[in-house]
Amino acid sequence: VHIVGLQIDENNAALTKGLERTRAGRDARGREIASQLAAAGIPDAYEGALKFVGNPDLMSRTHFARYIVECGKCANLPEVFRKYLVEGKPGFVPHRWAALTDAVGWIRGAGGIAVIAHPGRYPLSDLAQGALFDEFKQLGGSAIEVVTGSHTFDQYPQYARLANDYGFLASRGTDFHAPDESRTDFALLSALPSNVKPVWHDWF
């Protein structure tokens, strides 16, 4: 689950330290992914992925996917993920992310607003999603993304209703990563439905 922090103090010591711990696992994970890909016939994947990110502490599966496309092993990123980088495939290595309580705590401690990103993207049952929203709210989470590049148009009213049901503010985000790799661009994202309170309602 991805948690967005808005209006944070980026110099907050606890937030900075927590993010450093989270990022520190990316390099080790990247080397393990590369080892598995080498065994599957794709050598030098660590160095190849590093070309696309520069900083090993920021390395992700997407950077490996770009390298695999560059090598000609797959035609595009979705094919790479399908063949190599999802659970059960040779290049999948889970990352040890921060716990929800830590992520929300760091954001709130830095004076920020915690938002669940693209909640419709996670493979959760209605019951599990409800449990996530309940826990998030109890921890001090404030908002969910209602309009996002990872939601379908039919999901916009669904998550607007859920935001109101749980007393969450509503946010929007493109989930934009790079041209030709994202479902929508910045200028193309729909506005929030009129029946929700935007997360930015009192910022100005």
C-alpha cells in the first residue's frame, strides 16, 4: 500500500531517518533481483538498471524493466513485469516496506497529511479494504485518492462514496512515472467529483 505525505516538513528528523531506513533496503533487493535475472538468462541487470536511476537507494523494478526492454528480451514494460517481475516469476523479490503505523506516524510527525494512494489498485476484498481504511483512520490518516491514473472512471464515484462514508478528505494524483509508462498525463486527469471535500480545501 502506498501512502502519500502532503504538506510535510521535509527536514523533519524522524521522517528523514525513517525514509533512509526504507530506501536502504532497495540496493540489497536490487542485487538479489539481478542475481535471479542472471540465472534466468539476463546478465548485468544490476548495472543496467542503475543506468536508469543513478542512485541505488532509489532502484525499483521499473528500472530493471527498462533495462530488459533495452536488451530486447521484452517489447514493453507490461511484458517484463508479466514474465519476470511479479510474484512467482524469476526476478521477483519482495521489498520490506515500512509498516502502515510507521508511515502515517512519520508523516503526521512532520506536520503532514497522510493519503492512501490509488486504493482501487490493491487486490483487496471489500472486507480487507474496509479494515485497511479503519486502521488508517485510527492511525490518523486523513485522505484517500479518489481520482487517479490507476482508477477507472467507474471507480471515481465508488471511492468518492467511500471517502464520505469514512470521513476522509479526497485527493487526486496521476500516478505518473514517465511518458509511455503511465496511464494518464498531468493535464488529462479528471477533476474530483463535486460531492467530496478536497484535501486542499483549506490550504489557501
